[in-house]
Amino acid sequence: MKRSEALLSALRQHLRASGWTARRLATQLDVGEATAKRWLAGKGLTLDRLDQLAELAQTSLAELARQAERPGAGLAQELTLAQERALSEDGFLSFLFMVILGGYDVADVARDFDVPPRQMEAALLRLERLALIDRLPMGRVRPLVDRAIIWRKTPMRAQFEARMKPQFLEMDFAAQEAVYASDILKLSAQGAARLAELIEKHRRDVQALAEQDRATAHLPQSWYGMLCAARPLDMTGLQQEALEGEKHGSAH
């Protein structure tokens, strides 16, 4: 991420943590909501305006610049086995944590899924006790884990296998609205390792896209799941088809 983009990302995080939405900023600064969204996307943002937004977010340009230089500093880079087990045992808890990790307001979850305040408070309290989030004044929440975390342990991978994988297996890839890309490659072990790095980079790029869309979109949003995967192909069926095709051709 470029330094300017990292600085803007840090600013948006601080604004969200302080409860500033584009609409609230527009009212506070006496501008249109579209203008506020453009500022949050980094368009037409002067240094004076940037300083003003930083002040509203209870931070400073100097602190934002330092944060941009070291994104994720002070955040956990990996979950403990106990933390992953606790998340994997509760589907709603793990989803809520992923939402917070993605920079979304927990109010979005409460509204979209009609979660009662009592249930939401219990889930947030549990995440706090697991040292996964920090509770801030005015109902604000921030993650204590780096967003770029890679899930390496068995519990969360097993949860993906049980909860998310079936949704992708049931997906109608022939449907016009299906979003996917596929290809067939021949790679060495070194090439496969580089492919894994590219997939991880793509995940971070998509996270940045979601953050920008959240700040600038005028259309309603829906929750999406994304899966990027690669595996060695089982060519047995293809080999059998080739042999059967050869026999069929010889018969004629």
C-alpha cells in the first residue's frame, strides 16, 4: 500500500472508531454527504481539511503518518490456539470478529441480522475477554489483531470447512451473476509458492477495495464471501476420457 493510501486508511479507521460517518461529517462540516465521501476516498482533500478530519478523529497528522509507516504495529500477528478454538465453536462470534477485523461497525451486524442488544453485548464482552478486541467509549470497538492475519491453525480452518465451503460448493457457476475466475497452470514448487503469495496479496487488495467502497458507495451493500484457492489437479478423469476418445476414433 502506498504511504498516502496507508495514511488515508489510518484516518478512516480513527474516524470510524470515533463514530464519524460520512453523513455525520457532512453535517458537522456543512458540506454534502457526497463531498464527505470523496474526502474519505482521498479526492479533493486539502492538507487543511486532512488536519481538520484528523482533529475530529482525536488524532494528528503526525500520528497518522507514523501509523502509515508501520501498519499493524502493536497488533497481534497470530491468534493463539485457545482464541481460535473459542471462535471456531461459535459461528456468530467468529463472524462478528471478522466484521470488526474488517473495519465494519458492529451496528451493521446488529441491523442486518436483527441481533438483540443483549446478545451483541454478550458477544462483544466475550471477544474482549479473549483479548481480541478493545472496547472504547461511546460503544466503539477496535480489533487487537492485525487485519492481514493468516489463519494457520486447525480450528478456524475446520470452521471454514464446515460453514463456508458448502456455500461455494452449492454456487451456480453458470449463473450470469456468479463472480469467479479460473485457469489451469503448470507450476513448479517455487511457482506454487509465489502463487500463494499472490493470492494473499489479492486478499489485501480486496480488503482495500471494500474499505473504499464503504466510504464512497451510494448503492445498498450486501455481504459477500470470497474464496481464492489453488490445488494440484486430479487428471485421472481427463486421462480416461482421452483413452476412451482414442478407442472411439479407432472404431470409426
